Amino acid sequence: MEKETSKNTYVLQEDENIGTVRIADEVVAMIASLAATEVEGVSSMAGNISNELMSKVGVKNLTKGVKVEVFGSDVRVELAVLMEYGYNIPATSQKLQERVKNSIENMTGLNVTDVNIRIAGVNMNNGK
């Protein structure tokens, strides 16, 4: 059903009577980035900005710190995040993995096989 049509765009649904639904991996990366920054304890994506400023920037800035690989209907996501000081890193990382996986699967219908997280730093400015 899902098949690669070009390097960065994948067919999600194809019906000869209606048409084709395609998704770019940049869109999947944006979904992952937005879901990640909604998790309490995550300051921002590494090399990215906080959620409050997202409306002022372009798509490319939203996907920094996110790498997405799509294989058929399976997706592997790698995130680099900045954590807030004072939060438990393993517990926050587990919430982050679940939130990103659920967001991508619910919005795209793709199967998320891995959500790998790299803690790139700790934000000391907004600590608990």
C-alpha cells in the first residue's frame, strides 16, 4: 500500500477512483518536533527554538534536531532535544517517545518502529 514515489515523498493512500495521498518526510519530522515540544520537561529541539516562537519561523527551523527515515509503512525517528533542569530524564524521555509515536501514527497511519532520543543539553534558565 505505502510505497516510495521519490526520495522524500511517500504514498499513504492510493485509490484510482479518487486520487493519491502523499506525505513528505519533512511533514513527519514536523509532527515529531511539535509533539516533542509539547512534553513537559522538554525545553526545545536541539538547534531549534521553543514552541512560543514557532509561528514566526519557517518549516525548516521546525524540523531541526529531527531525523526521519521511512521504509514502506514503517518510520524511524531520531530526536535531539534540550531538557529542562530538574526533570527526570528517563521518565521524560519515555513520555517523549510515547507522544511522538502516537502523534505520527494517529496523523499519518504509518507505523513508528523506533523513537530514538539524544539529550543534547539541559536548559538551566527555566528550572523547577
